[in-house]
Amino acid sequence: MKNFGLLIIIGFMTLNIYSQSKNFIDQPFLETEVETDTLVIPDKIYLTIKLDEEDNRNRRSTEELEKSMLMVLNSLDIDTDKDLSLLDFNSDFKKYFLSSQQVLKAKMYSLIVNDARTAGRVLAGLEKEDISNVSIEKTEYSKSEQLILELKSKAIVKAKQNAENMLAPLNQKLGKAIYISDTNTASLTRQLQGKVAGVQIRGMSSLYGTRAKEDILIDFEKIKFSSKVKVTFVIE
């Protein structure tokens, strides 16, 4: 008897779920999918600077190279306390053993600058101080989270406009949204990491081919952000 009562309850729950599903399907609805995107100029450019006693023409010590690097960065009004950091927990003590008698020290720094012009000035200034082992590691956009939210909002607005335009010839009215799906989680469709793609360098014979004194001009490819949403509206 108890089992019979349980079957009745389960049967009622199944009927209730089926009824709700059927009511949703039976409603006239319109579904539209929209994607919005934009291109932005990166405003966080990561440079890696290697200071090596062996890697300079005049065999200057790491300490001397470090002083020259700081002089260049300070002359460009770069906040070295905030934007310059030492890489690797043991970089201060990283050593290259060339022989049992000789030890050369090296340090690697990470520097963040906010635009291509400053990056070019850093490269040019360091080159004049015989510091040429500098690489561009990656670029980022600092307001990416806010930008993604804005793209989502624009996609929703565009989805509603599309739906209204589709119903206009039918003289039907668009109802409320009953389902919204962020189909690609507002993905960053292009992020430059590692060896940076989309970079063009002009000046100093495309970086150190000669010892020319002109500025180094760098052009970074813009970063593309996109958001795709799918919205289902009731047709009233």
C-alpha cells in the first residue's frame, strides 16, 4: 500500500513537470542570437629586461647595468617601485659558471608600460646604455572586465531590436524575455601572450641592426573582445 502511494506521488510529479514543459513549448516565442565585438589598444605592455655581465660590449657589471637601467626609466618618469619587478625568487643570486674561477651574475626584470610610445622610448634608452637584451612578452587591456560587461549589455539590446524588427511585418508584439544564454561567456577572442604577435618595430634599423639614434616606433595589433548571447522572447 505504501508503494502504491509512492507511485501516485511520483506520477503526479512527472505529470506536473511535463505540464510545465508543455506550457513553455506551446507558447509562441522568438529566439535570436547576437554577437557584439570591439577592438581596443592594449594599455599594459610587459617587457622583460635581462641584465647580464657577459651580454654587453663593455663587460659592465650587473650592478652597473642595473644603475643605468634605473637612470633610463626614471628619466622617462616611469614609477619603478610600482611597474618594475625582479623576476624569479632567486634572480639576485642567479649565476652563470663559466669556469671554476669565474662567476658572472645576471638579473631579469619585468617592466609594465602603458603605451607603445613609452615602450619604444624604453627600448631606445636602454640600447644607448648598452642594454639590448629586452623582449616584449605580452600585452593586455586593463579594463577588460568592464568592457565585457558593456558588450553583454549591447548584445542584449541588439537582440531585442532584432526581435522587434522581425515581428514588425507580422503586426505582432514582443513580450518578455524568458531565456537568456551567454553562449561564449564574453570571451576574449584574441589575447597576445608569450612571443607577441601583431607587433611592428620601426627605427634603429628594426631594432639594433645599427647603432642609429632615432626613436624606436612600435605598433601593436589591437585586442579583440566579443560577446555572444542567445535570447528567447515570448510573442504576445
